[in-house]
Amino acid sequence: MAQQVKSRKRVQEHGEVFTNEREVNAMLDMVKQETERIESRFLEPACGNGNFLAEVLRRKLTVVARQYKKSPDDYMRYAFVAVSSLYGVDILEDNAEECRERLYGIVEAEAMRAVKKPDAPFLEAIRYLLHKNILCGDALTLKDSNGDPITFAEWSLVTGDKVKRRDFLLSELLDGNTDKGETLSLFADEQPDTGNVRAHTDWEYDAEIDAYIPSAIQEYPLTNYWEVQRYA
């Protein structure tokens, strides 16, 4: 059984207790279909060293291997999509780093099992994704370890190997999602700038989730998925 507590001090100071494997699988089985959908996005706001994210990743990569292992190019492309869909925040930097390394190790091992010799640029892109998607920060204040608003990148496979990156403030995504057909806030323009949410937030319809979401704070040009590390 995996260790659930690193130290009594960490429990007392941060309430850190890791969820064991049995409970992780039981909870994920409640949304089993989503855990096996390659592009389905998951956010773990207190990810620890990645117990939930690691299991979701394993399930997604099992699907990728089943569907695409006969083509190394296709396997790596959709393994990238699987990793790009996972997001995590933890208040402790060592946990965030351990989570990144853990997820990278899973990708590397599964890729070697599926396609024998994954390309080096693919693995570099995976490291970059995890650097951007697994952050040290506080999910309650919605600030990162530098005190800045937590920002996550959305990675969308547009056509072939081309990926589109758009950055969003986590605070706006949590506060602003409005179902299609509901009325958007009439007072959005009058909201003061809190430092987390822009005083004026534009909205756009997202067909994938059938809802309106805040607009991106930054968009990037299309690039090949194995070259995303060239983004600033």
C-alpha cells in the first residue's frame, strides 16, 4: 500500500494525507467513461504527488495504446493529447515536482512499451506540458507560488500534428462557466479588478462542454505538438 503520510509535521501544517489506491480507483470508476476519453480534461486542485492524476493518465494511455500502437506517430500524438488534458495544483513545491516526474515516468514507460523508441522531441514536449500543467500554488487563493494568479494553458489538437495553445486564468474558469441558454452577468463590466479576475471579461461559447467560458488571456500561433516547448 502506498504511503499516505510523509510526516506528522506536514499533516499538522498542511493537512497533507494522500488518498490510497483503492479509494482513488473507486472514485475514478464513478466517472469511468471520462477517465477513458483521451481528451477529457481533469483538474486536481490538491494533487499531492499525483495519485489521482497518475491513475487517470494510465487509463488514458491504455486507450491510446489500444487504438494507436500500430502507428508510432499516432500513438505519440494522442499520448500528447492525453497528457495535455491533465492539470494539477499543490501548495508544496516538492509535491508538484514529484507529481511531474511521476507522470513523466508513466508516459515514458508506456511509450517504450507501445512503440519501443519514442522520439526525443516527443518526450521533451511531455516535460514541457507537465511543467505548465502541474503547478505549485494555492487552490483556495487561486495564486501560484509567486503570488500571481494561477494560469493554465489549453492545448487543442487542431489539424494533423498542429496544436493551438490558449492561456486562461483559473479564477475566471471556476467563476465564469455559464451553461448555454443561461443569462450572462449584466454586471461583468462593473466588477472591480480583484487581482484574480479581470474587471472586464469577454465570453465565448465552448462547443465541447456546451457552455460559455471566459475568453483566453493570451493565444499562441499553431505549432507542431512536439515543438510546444518553443513557446515562451
